[in-house]
Amino acid sequence: MVTAAWPGVDPEWSREVQVPSTSAPDAPGTARRWHILDNGPQLAAKGLAPAGTLLCVHGNPTWSYLWRALLAAGSDPAHPWRVVAVDQLDMGYSERTGTFRRLADRINDLGDLTAALGLDGPVVTVGHDWGGAISLGWALAHRNQLSGVVLTNTAVHQPAASKIPPALRLALHPAVHQWGTVTSDSFLRVTHSLAHPPLPGDIRAAYMAPYRGAARRAGVGNFVADIPVDGTHPSFAALTGVAEGLRGLDVPALMLWGPRDPIFSDRYLKDLVERLPHAQVHRFEGAGHLVAEDRDIASPIFQWLAALDPAAAARPAPAAEPATGAEPLDAAEFRPLWALLDEQAAGPAGTGMAVAEMAADGSTSRQLSWQQLDRKILDLAAGLAAAGVGPGNRVSLMVPPGVDLTVALYACLRLGAVVVVADAGLGTAGLSRAVRGATPDVIIGIDRALAAASVLGWPGRRISVRDLPAARRRILGVETSLDALGRPGTARPGRHPGQAPEKPAGQAGPDAPAAVLFTSGSTGPAKGVVYTHRQLAAMRDTVASTFGIRPGSRLVAGFAPFALLGPALGAVSVTPDMDVTAPRTLTARALAAAAAAIDATVVFASPAALRNVVDTRDGLDEAGLKVLARVELLLSAGAPVPEPLLAAVQQLVPAASLRTPYGMTEALPVTDISLEQIRGADAETAAGNLQGGGNGVCVGKPVHGARLAVIPLDADGTAPGTMPVTDPGVTGEILVSAPHVKDSYDRLWLTQQASAGLPGWHRTGDVGHFDAAGRLWVEGRLAHVVTAPGGPVTPVGAEQAIERLEDIRLAAVTGVGPAGTQAVVAVVETVPPARRAGPAAPALAGSVRAAARTAGVEISAVLVVPAQPTDIRHNAKIDRTRLSRWASRVLAGGRPGTP
């Protein structure tokens, strides 16, 4: 009997079971000794009736120890579940049988064990690594007992066109296999090294314990040898049977994944999602192969189980309710995103300009009329369809804003394909994480993007924008080009170049996914946000009704998403000459040139872009000043926009209404306010005539169709409540409900659960309050609230007050120290910039403290930096978490370095 003590394991869980075998490779009736961790007897002794059983199956070279957190969670009297974690034969502390056991044998072995245990339903299987395929094989054979499946970093199919992972190829090599998996413990040590962070010594020792000595590692080597590398392998048929059987498995499913896995990468997750499309999926960024060690998977599993009806065996998981809280529109009322584009092409404006691109010299390098744009979209849609791109396929667009991106985006949407927009503004690492996580079927990109796809191993077929030389196509793995696919007459035989394009068939319905748009990544890894066609159309309609942007408007889009929305609004649009990965590269001269090209009435630019426009205004000539003077509306969003910056911009566009909508990737826009309204709110606050005014940025009232509320903050800086309020002066997490709120987060089930925990509301993660006039004041991010001894401190109000000082360009307020006793620290970027980072001079520190005090915040320390660490996309969202770590080091006496 096994009696060893292992960290995190209750000794009462460990027991052995004698199990008669019923099939080969054993003679019928052969008794096999299994070791399992089982909390069932313990629950029974306490009089606790479990809701069901979790049957947990490890892979190679782990053992039942992998599932100790589930055993502990299942033993909680508040939500008891029996957890049976097995050591497969020849593995862990189970019997060394001396026989080679293949996949089909192990599935049968597991069935023998559950029969011996008298295991009845409801059963939820949990599998990892090759234990995933084995657990699913058991699930398919025991449908009458099954109520759900949980999978972590596993696979059931090896595509014939791709090789198995390099680590497994090495382990299978004849010169390495026996030595690496059996003779030595190298395979175990390599596997354990895949944990992030590294496993503590006692945990690593527990994993090694059952495999000490070559005689106990034969099963490790056999497991590797049983990997079906191709169709000739003896276990290929069994694995294929499991893989195909999943297509009919309609029980609820949960997949928890570590994408930092050199073995079971996201391509295997993609395959599983295609086979179990109803599954809930959560990718833990930064976690790897041993996801159960890298992250807490017990909490999400039991959260999922709590919503699971154990009696719902063999029943599909219910479709998620819309998170918007709004009544869905009838299909007859739905107008797709491209409806106005079609109308413009067919109407009197058809021959007029629709989209344009700017050259570095200020000239228009390329432009299309509405008719030309519509024709190009339909031609490309036909070409993509002929190339095998259709409804539901994910297409990653790696094309700079302009004509090509506009055509590709609308062609994909019209086909029913799902566009993945992860722009270069995320940076190389962030972009790579986003693309890998989205697992596109196709990448459409410029040469540089396709080169990155090759080097970084991004998934998906590859299509270039332009025709490439044959050698370059081979190097980049490019199949064809947008130029080739969009040529009239090439996609469908019999069509001549002058023939009118046909409307694409097979379009997706209004509630099908249309796009995955990525957040800026300013508060952690960028998140994919899924929008349906209906929600994109609602966003278009909200923007149109809020800002009056309609057919006939002429838009300069200094922010890529608005360039794409322009044709949907029926507005002529142009992107100025700038580096889209660095908004602060927009100059006043480039803005004026773009405005002149279309005689612009509307400008949209981020705060960082506007700062540089103001800083470079001396480069404007008289013609540039005149064209900007004709602008009627200027919008800026992406980060709080200080009133002094707006005032400076107003001088450049004297006739324009300056508006600063508040919103986010998950819902744009949410509120709207003009410069005049900001000044009015500030004046009322300063006069003491506005209850709830001040301490933040006033972002105005909800846009048409939107509702707002807050969940009040607790003293610890969290917002755990469930009762939305709108009382003036109550600070809390901001909630929004609107028809254009996102559908979900892509493969981030836990994040989606947290954001939609209140039915009908999206929890934004932002913090703010209302004033007595019903206007919203944003105070910062929930994650950036400082928990000082006197109570929570939100950063934005103090930052705005500090930035009013003449020698301060940007300010950030952050916390240093333990939660509940944090010191409030101000980090400032000065004008001119400081030569090095470190503590501020006494005079500067004094003025910063005095300014913050006007916002009711006492600053404990003031530090200066040459430049604030900001997000790449907006160049405006300051990374306060990074600053907090840096400030902690500096104030502890460490070398300042660069934050």
C-alpha cells in the first residue's frame, strides 16, 4: 500500500484497487493493481453526498498527483464532488505490467477500473496530455454515465500535412528514445521544466518519486512510442475513432489551455474547438504544458460545474444569452455593416471618391470611387470564395489602413468569414500572442507581416497583398495574392471583365461572429473581443446617431478602426501619412494634407496624435490652416484627453465641435461630451454647485441606446457587489449595457464570465462616478486603484491636476507597498524631459504634491522619468502596474534604471 506523504495530498485519498482485466493485452480476468487518489470514501464518512464524479486522467510522464487541487476543491462541503484521479497502469504508483499498452488498451483499462469502482453517473471526465484522448475514449464508450468533459493541453488529431511537435520527434528518434525516456530520467525533467513559474523542489520531487529507476520508467517510454505519427501507426485508428466521435459528443465541455506549450500548441486547441464547437474555452496567457501547475484550474472547473446540470447528460450546452441586455432585432430590421456602402455605390454619389491613401509628400497616392470600391469588394469576395474561404473561417488582416485593408475587410465580412484585427500597434510580441491565440485559417498580409508569420510560426494559409515573385512566394509560403484573387474573371470561369460582380452567397446570419478585435494590451495581454454582424451594425448606427456622421461626411481617420468604419457610415475616408504603430507620429502638416485631399468635415485622432499635431503646428502653411478651419467635428478617444490639450487643438480647428467619446474595444462609444460641456462641468465643480463633480475626467452622458451604472468600490479597492447604482458621487466599477457591446471575449471564458457576471451588463474594469446631472466621471482602471490606509485612491483626478502644471507633460499616480497600506506615488514626465529617472527635485516634488492636493490626494513620493511607459497603439495609456514595480525598487534604494 502506498503511504508516502506528498505536498498537497491528503493521505486518506491514496488507495489501491485490484481490477480484473477484460481484454488484451492481458488474459481475461488478470488482476491488475491500480493506485488512485479518491476522496469518495472521505466524503461518505462525513455524510456528504457528491453532486457527481470527476474522473481525472493524467498523461505522460505525470501521475494522479497532477489533480491534487481538484481533490481538495471537491472535498469542500460547500460543493462536494467525488474526484477519482487514476495512475494509469505502468505509470505513477500503479502496477508495472510488463506489457506494451496501446491507446485502445488504455481506454479499455480505464473502463475496467470504473467498472470495478462501480462508478455511475453523472461523470465528468478530466484529461491532460495523452490522458485527454484516453479520457475522451472512455467518455464516448460511457455516454449513459457522462455529463461533461474537461480538457487541458491535449490532442486527438495529428494533421497529415504537419509534423508532430519537435520535442516528441526527438523523444521518438531511435537514437534517443530508449535512453531519453527509460534509461535516464531526462524525459521527466524536461517535462517538469515546462512549468511557468518553475516547480518548487518538493513538488518536483513528488512528480519524480514514482519513476525512480529505469525499471519503473518502461511505461514512460511505451507511452511515447504509442504516439500515432501517421496512418500506419497501430494506434492511429483508435485515435481517429476518438477524434471523429467527438463531432457527435454534445455534452457540455470546458477547455483550459496553456498556450506556452511546445507540445500541444494552439493548433491542437483549434482542432478540438472545431470538433466541440459548443465548448467553453479559456486560454491562460503565460501558462504552458503543465497548466494545472501554472494556474489555478480548480476554481474555474468548479465554477463551471456549479452551472452544470448533472442530469443533462448527452444534452447540448445552452446558447449564451446576449450580454447587452437589449432585445434582439428581427432579421428584417437588420442592415449589415456594408448596407450604406452598397447604397452609395448605387446612388448619385457612386462615381465620387470613397477611400483614399496619402503619400509622404502630401499627395493622394491612391483612391477609389464608391462604385470601384464596391466592385473590388465583390470581386475579391468571389476570389476568396473560390480559394476556399467561407463562412466561419477566420482571416487575420495584416494590412496597413488604406484601400487594400478596406477592400479585404468588407470582402471577408460579406463572405461570412470572421476578420481578425490584431494590428501592429500591439508590438511584435503582443501581435504574435494575439495571432497565435486567434488561430486564423488564413493570413492576408503585406510582405513584412508574412515574413513575421514565417519566422514566428503563425498559423494559417498565407495570401499576400501584391503579386510576389515565385521565389519569394515559396520562401513565405504564400498561395496567392489579393491582386490575383480580385482580378475580374479569374475567380469564376465564364465571367468577362466588364460583367457586374455578383453578390456573394453563403453570408453569415446577423448573430454569427463577424470580427475578433484586439484590445490595446495596456493592462495585460491584449484580449480578443468577438463581435457579431448585428453588434457591428449597432456600433455603426450608434456612431452615426451620436456624431451625425452620415453619407456625405468626409472623415480623416488618424486611428485605424475609424478608417474601417468610414465606408460603413457612407463617409468618404482617408488615413493621413503616419506610422499607425506610433500615433504620436501624426504631424500637423500630414493632418492638413489628408484633410485637403477630401475637404474633410470630420477628424478622428488619439490624444497622443493630437499632442504631436499641436507640437508641430508651426509647420502649417496658410493653406493648411484654412483647410483645418473647415473641419466641423473633431473626435479624440483612447485615453483621457486633458482640457488644455483640447483648448490648443481648438485653435487649429476653430469651427469644429470638439468631442471626446469614452469607450473601449468592447463597446465604442459609451458616452459623449464636447469641450464646451467639459468646461461647463469643471466650472460647476469649481464653484461647488455640482454634487459628485470632479475627481476624474468628465466623459458626459450615455450615447443613444446605452445605459450606465456603477458597482460601488469596497475599502480594499474591489467592486464585489451585485447591485448597480447611479447615485451621484458613488465611486465604483463602471457598467454598460448597449446593443453594440461585444458578444464575448475570444477563448477567454473566465474573463467573459467576470465581465458579464451581472445579466445584461458589461463590467468595464474602469472606475468612475456620476454627478448630479447624470454625467459620468472616469477615475481610472479598477486594477490601478491605490489601497491607501485612508481608503481607496483612484488615479485620474490627481493626474489631471498634476498635468495642469506647466512643466509636466504626463503624470501617473500609483501605489507602492502592501495592499491596504500603500503609499501614493506620483511619477511625472517633465517638459523638457528629465535626463534620467529617479526622485524629483524638491521644488518639483512640492508643486506636484500641491497640485494633487487640490484633487484630494496626498502624495507620499514624487519620481521623474524621461518618458512614461505607454501602450503602443495609443501612445497614451500609461502602464501604471509597471511604474508601481519600478517605483517600489527606486524607493527601496535600488538603481532607477528605466521603468
